[in-house]
Amino acid sequence: MGGQAMTLTDQRPASEPRIVYNEGYLDEQTKRAIRRALLKGVAIPGFQVPFASREVPMPRGWGTGGVQVTASIIGPEDLLKVIDQGADDTTNAVSIRQFFERVAGSASTTHTEQATIIQTRHRIPETPLAAGQTIVYQVPIPEPLRFLEPRETETRRLHALEEYGLMYVKLYEDIARYGHIAKTYDYPVRVNGRYIMAPSPIPSFDNPKMHMSPALQLFGAGREKRIYAVPPFTSVESLGFEDHPFEPQSFERPCQICGSEGVYLDEVITDDAGGAMFVCSDTDYCARTSSGTSTEGAPQ
Amino acid sequence: MSQPTAALTPGFAHPVHDAQRTFRAVLEAMARPLTPQPLGVPLTPPAPLTAEAGVVVLTLCDEQTPLWLDEALRGSTEVTTWIRFHTGAPLVDDAAQALFCLASSPHSAPPLDTLNLGTDQEPHHSATVIIEAAEGAEGSCTAAGPGIRESLTWNGAGLPPRFLKDRQRLTEAFPRGVDLLFLTPGAVSGLPRTTRLSLIGDI
Ligand SMILES: [Zn+2]
């Protein structure tokens, strides 16, 4: 690549900076490999595509997989929203947004419906996603069968043969023991009736939002070097049984700040005496619902 | 440093941004099958390589992607020199060895059963075929599957009936398969292996 890269650089107009700090953060060769993996991921929904993840020193909570996926798709025309546990204002979320403003020239937003790319850890926004939006999930453990079968060669074989009986047995053991399925986050899903997929550590409350979403959903696992995807309008079924269908978590009460019902709530400690209140985990949704600003509508 | 010949036209003027923009169009195309996505084409590659094919090849191909070219493209030294210089992609004669195939017309696309479909364990090790679609094609298929809300009709891009029938049958090989990209002036559309085609009438 050496000679070629130099020649390409030399073709730039003099007004452009000659050396840009890895525009978009990754070198072009790495981005091409990730982009090819993304295309195959989209073409094979729910299948984990291995990719040559770069060893990137990053603060904990940034999600090297999510950051590499975002870096491979984002450009100066994008509006990026980053959420961490539903919040736009955590240190991690703010740092990642600022990072991409610097290296990709993208602008940032906290408004879900304005964002073209949403990078997330732990939540899917309450405001429904729309066509034209892409959501990038940070994934720590991409393999949904890992806790049943530690060997990579074996899990790959199970996926290839669509041999998912063990997974159902394990879930049914939960029902026998607790009367319900114990898993409340990273609850496994079946994509397009074929691959079982880990939705990343989102609460099972959010699982139904993945089903037939108009948005493109991309998943990046940096440490395990896997990329996977769910195209828009694709079936995403949470695993269940006829006598014990999947039941997402639900909340009895409304948010104590904005009054929304049917939203995911966090318990927030309000004083030293152990007082607590239940409020939206999605800070953008909560702030704008309580101020009466609409969160409806779609980009473009 | 390698010295371009006088005849070599430039690649992307803004490699980072041009590749990013092109990729987003291709990604959207693959995510929303058979729905054309606007493709900026800031390039003038040597004919018969079109600007659309040029930007897609520059964006996706490199030393790691064996590339097959149809006869018209392979026969042009200017085209092969341009592609080699700007991407470093090894050009292969046998389409079965290729990760990308580039066809300058629907009729020069390689037969699907000669291509690398990947394996059940590694279905991503499969070919992507980039085809210059015929304009005003009059075939008629209905298409359904991931990325398509209900179903849509498609003109078949001018592909020969036999190719379309092979493609229709290939759906059964899932997760193995071949993914297709179609180029029209200023646009790209995708046909991933998940899209189910029903051919209407005898096309
Ligand atoms: Zn609220």
C-alpha cells in the first residue's frame, strides 16, 4: 500500500491538510475489511462475521467493536447520538461523541429522531427508530451459545447445523426452576427464522423494538472480533415456548419525572435516607416529554 | 515509489470521504434490497469501466480481494492497469477464486453455480458480484425478504432468464450464497442472498 497511499495523498488539493489524524480514526485498509464484513453481515442476518479487529487502546465502556463499526460508516454528513444506559450525558457517551466530532467531522445530537447513527450500550431509545437510521450496538459477548459451549469450533458448527436444541433446553430448565425464564438482559433472539443471536446487554424490555425495525442494526464485538447485523424489516423473535412465550420486562408505574408509561425505568436514589424514585432511563425521551417537545417524527 | 503511466486517470480525489460516502450507499443498498441508492461518482476511470463500477471497486477491493473481470474489462489494459494500481487487487481468471466479480453487462455475469458460495460454517467467504444493469429492463419479478417491508417488484436488471432462475434456486442454499450489486447511472442496488424472487411469467 505504501507507494499507492502516498500517490493518493499527493493528489489532494493543497488546501486539504496533508496529514490528517487518521480521518475516521481507522486506516483505510482496516475500514475496508470492516466494511466488507458489514456487507456480509447484512446479507446473512444474525450470522457473526469474524473481522480483524485492531488492538485499540480505549477507555473501558467505549466498546472497541462499536467504535470500529461506527468509524467505518460515519462521515461528515452524519449526526451521531451516543447513549450509555439510555443516557446521552455520561462520561463515556460524551467522550465518544466528541471523539467522532474530531476524527470524522460528524456533528452530534442527543435527539433520537434527528440522529443518522446511534451508538449504544445497554439500551434502544424509547423514540421509535425510522428508516434511514443506523443503530450500532456495543457487544461484549457476541456468541449466544457461549455459556453452553465454550469451544469456538463447536459453536460455529452448531450455528451451521442450526442445532439449537441445547439452548432451548437451558431456557426450559429456567422455567422448571423459577417458573419463568430468568434472563432479563442479552435475552437471545432468532433472526429471520435462522440464526440465534445475542442482542447485546440490552434489557429484554427492548427486545421487541428489534423486530421489523425500519432501522439498520449493526453489532460490533471488539475483543471477540465479530460483526453482525440485522437489516431493516427483519424478523427478530425472542426465544420462547408455546406454553411459556417470551415476556419482556414491564413496569407497573409511570416515570416520576415525565409521567410516561410503558418506558424502561431506572431506580434513582434521591437522598441519604434511602429515598428513591423511578425515572426514564432514556434521558432524551424523558427531558423532551416533560418539556412537551415532540419526540415523534423521522429524519430526512 | 511506483510511477503511474501518463494514461492512468486518478482514483478518488478525497480517498477517505469518497470511500465513506460510496460505502454508505452500498451498505444501504444491501440493507434495502432492490431499492436504488444514489451513488456519487467523482471519478473518470478508463472505459469500458464506468464511474459507478470504479467507485465501488475502489471502496471495497484491495490486496485481500481476488477480483474477476468479464472479458470486455479484462481485455482493456487501461482498465486492468487502473484497477491494479488503485486497489492492488489480484485479478483472477477463474471466477470461482474471486471474492468480487465485476461484469460490464448483465449478459457477461459469471454463472452463479461457478462462484464461491462460502460454506455452512463460513458463509461470509462468498463472492459478491457487481453487475452493470441494463437500462429499461422489462423483466418482472417480485421480491421479498429481510430489508423489504412487504414485497416489491423488480425489473430483473436485464439478466438472462437462466441467471435469474439460478439465483432463485440459490436461495435454498442459505446460508451459503452470492450477493449481488447492480449499477445504473448514479445509483447502486443490492440483491443479498436472503431476497426471495418469484419470476412472473416467462422472462
Ligand atoms: Zn421520564
